[in-house]
Amino acid sequence: MVIDERSYTLDPMQAADYIAGSRDSGQALQRKHGARLLGAFLTNTGILNQYVHLWAWNDPKEREDKRRERDADPDWKAYVAGGRGRVLAQQDRLMVPTDFSPMQMTPPAVSGKGIYERRTYTFRPGQLAGYVADFRTTAIPAFKRAGFELIGLFTVDIGTLNQVIIYLRWKGLDERMRLFAATRDDDGFKQLRAANFERIVQQESHILIPTEFSPLT
């Protein structure tokens, strides 16, 4: 399976209209042609006015076949034409969920409303597999002790290589800051930091707010 993560930078004055159009028309048209929405968000930190949406596909061939079918649909063509000018830039990457990622072909069940954090780690070539192995044995228990809610962990298959993408869910920014601060004295987190000191060359973090139609709330 593959997860298609798409990030669209929207015109600040037209972002709300674009999201409304996606809610009212775009989502139904995507579902009509087999797309499975996992999550839909707007950025709250970093590059603002970015619409981040994740779609699940059985494999790249299904993705290409269904998108080709969708692109030939007159209703989809009209929808795209109506949104032209609202999108300033587009980015896309195909990700593969690890076998221990809660998010697979469907989003994990969540309770209430929250915010999401997307963490992007770029590794030196040859170091990614070791990180994933250590995450399985050390980070998952450490996350549970710390009260972190892991939503998904993915490796990038098409896009910037040697990257791991982590999605976390928080009740709010206060909880995020408090729980992260508490990890300084946790032996598991100390072990992870020591192991990854030479592996990771860059880290990024973005806070994402779910749209009203996001399956992940």
C-alpha cells in the first residue's frame, strides 16, 4: 500500500474558499473514483495556508489508474477549473507505512478533537533502517510511557529519499510542550537521542489543524 501526502499552498485570501470547495464538491468526486481520504489539515506553523491531505491506495498502479479515470470526468474538470488561481504551489510524496504504524489503509480511531504534528526526519544514506528498527523496540514503549499518541510512521518512497514522516496527535499545544519536556529524563528517549545523533541530518516539525471533513479529528 502507499499513502499519498499532498501539500497545496493556497492564496491567503482564497484559502477558505478552496477548503469549502473541497468539502462541498471535491471530496465526493474523489470518493467517486476510489480515493480514500485519511486526513485533511491546514498548517498552523511553518508555511501557512498549506492544505495537507493524505490518501490511501493499494499500490501505485491503483493510484494512477483511478486518477486517470477521475481526470477524464467532466465534473472533476469543472471542479478543477473553479479552483484555478487559488492554489499557488503543490508538493506530493508517496509514503509507505511501517508495519507498526497505526495508520494503514484506514485512519486510527481517535477521541474528541485534537491537533496534529507532522515531524520530518532526514537521514544520512544507509541509516534509515536502523532508525526504524530502534523506533519499533525503543521509541514505541517510550512514547507510551510519555503519553504520546502515535498516528502514523512512514518512509518516503517517492519524494525526498531517506526520510521518515511521523504523525502525532495532541489535545493542544500545551500538552505537546509539557509531554515533550518530560522526556528529557526518560531513559528510553535518552537512548534514542544517543543512537540517532549521527543518523539524522535534518528535522522539521509542523502543527496541523484538522478540517471539518477530516476523518482524523
